[in-house]
Amino acid sequence: MTSRPPLELPVSAVADPREAPPLRWAVVSPGHIATQFTETLGRATASRAVAVASRSTERAEAFARTHGLDAAFDSLPRMLAAGGFDAVYIASPHSAHHQMARTVLEAGYPVLLEKAFTMTADEARDLVGLARERGLFLMEALWSRFLPRFDVVRSVLASGLLGEIVSLRATHGQHFPFDPGHRLHAPQLGGGALLDLGVYPLSFAQMVLGDLTELTASGTLTPAGVDETVHVLASSTAHPRARASLVSTLAARAGNDAEILGTEGRLVLEGMFFAPGEVRVEMHDGSTASVPDPTSTHDGPVGPDDGLAYEAAEAARRITAGDLESPLMTWHDTIAVMEALDAARAQVAAPRTTPDARPEETAR
């Protein structure tokens, strides 16, 4: 009996983020994710943050002291006027993304903009149009797209190893009990499961299948009127046999895994599929193989807490090269994902009982 050859998977071709060109970054909105980004720059890249802007002088100055930044500003326009940096990272709530990014682009600086990119696809198209007009780099900071793990996924798909794709499933659920003071429950801050959590499953499906079509969504709302739990079913013109099943929720912590089913085998992303981790493939003939993510251990160039280094390094490479967008997260990709988010939110939105009905006002 002839033994079956071992299954071999491609390894990640993503370069060490420490080898990317150094940039001086300005950071806007010094919250939790801005802290992660700033600390990761210092630990895992050749770049560093040098300035910060916040509406609060105290918050800006405290952030600058903590992280050793050169300058702190109480407004975005003052920071832009002062200069002294190469690019701007925006980490504000979704509701402020469009206006802040537009202000930075109009001032002539490249932008790395946190996910979800904007509140709507129209806002995304506006920013892309402005970046194209001004010849400036603009990229959505959806960190998953730049991880070694996702590079392996793209390579496996390109190889045809799985055969024809017939199904994709991805879930992102976290437990955020209702709190009208929390940004995820605040309508005016872009709260809800879709823009903060659902963007990961939808972006993953768009990366794997191409632009989503025949999208249907159902779900529930919080007392403040934002989407709490959303189930999305979608198809794809590029993979006509494939169907995507995508779930996001603020109400419960999920396994947050993902899988892609093909006619020859399946690809599995266990744990948090959108974070560093291994890629496992199981073929119908019984052979299996996995590829560890160098970011998920302390053995690789980047530690498990520094996954944001890959998006920062990609931005640094593209900006230095004079590129306007990244092939890993193109403007088309960002707009297509925002269109899918728009469609899902519209189908789950609460009906207005009167023309004057307004969602409850909440503070951050």
C-alpha cells in the first residue's frame, strides 16, 4: 500500500515588521487602542509615536508623559499646524472618523484609520476620493488583514488546495452588558455590534469570497436602539456555490472561530480568528497540517501582544514607497465592507414610531 505524502501548507511571507522603514506617527484620540498602537510601535517596529491630540489637554499630556511623546495638543488642527510627524493614526470612535480623517488629508498627511473605517459607505467613498485627489496614502487599520495568519489563508486559497469553496462561517461575540455610558451602546458614537465586532467577520468573508451579494440580515437591538446581535447570510459572485454565515453580538462571548469549507477540505481558524494564531487544514482524504503564527508565541519576531505591528509596518512601507493604498486592504475592499455593513444595519434598524423619535443620548 502506497503511503500518502504529508500535507504541506505555505508559510507566511509577511516580512518582519521591525524591518519596515521608520516613521514618526501622530496619534489622535488617546484611548485603549491608541495605547496598544503606540506601545507596539516602540516594541515591535522601527517607528515611534511623537505627538498626540485629544479634546482634553489633561488626557493628551498624560498620554505623552506615559509614552514618552514629544508633543501633546488639545485639538487636531493645532497638532496638524505644528507638524513634526510623517503620518497620522486615528483611533477615535467611528462617529468621528470621517471628519477627522478628512481634516488630516486636507492638511496633507497620510492616514491610518481605525476600523470600522467610517459610519457609512458614502463617508468611505468621500475619504477615498479626497485621498486620490490629494495623492495621499489612506488605509483602514483592520489589523487582521496584515497578520501572518491571514497571509497563510490567502496563500492556501490561491493554491486551490481546498477545491471549490462552498461555505464560510465566522463569529465575533463579546459580552458588553447594557450600559448607556459605554460607547458600544451609544448611537451617537457609532455603537452596536456590527461596526465594532461584525466588521471582522464581514471583512474576512469579503477577503475570502470577494464582494458579498444577496446579503440578508436579522437581529436584535439594545434599549438604546443600536444593533445587539446580528446574523448575516451572504453570497458571492466570485464563488457562486459559496454561502457565508456571519454572526456578531454584544450580548455574549463566543468562541470567535472561523472555518472555510471546500470540496476537497476545510480550513480552520480556532480561537479568535481575527487575532494571531495557527491555520489548520483538514483534507477529505484524512491528511491534516497546520501552520503556527509567529505572532502567537514568543519565538517569533513579534510577541503575542504586538499584532498591530503588521498594519503599522505595512503603512510605513507603502507611505515610504509613495503608494496610495495597500493591496492587503484596498480602497475597494474597505468600501465593499462598508456597503455590506450598511446593508446589514439597514435590515436590522429599529422602526421609527414617530417622525421625531430619537435614540437615547448617551455619553462616552
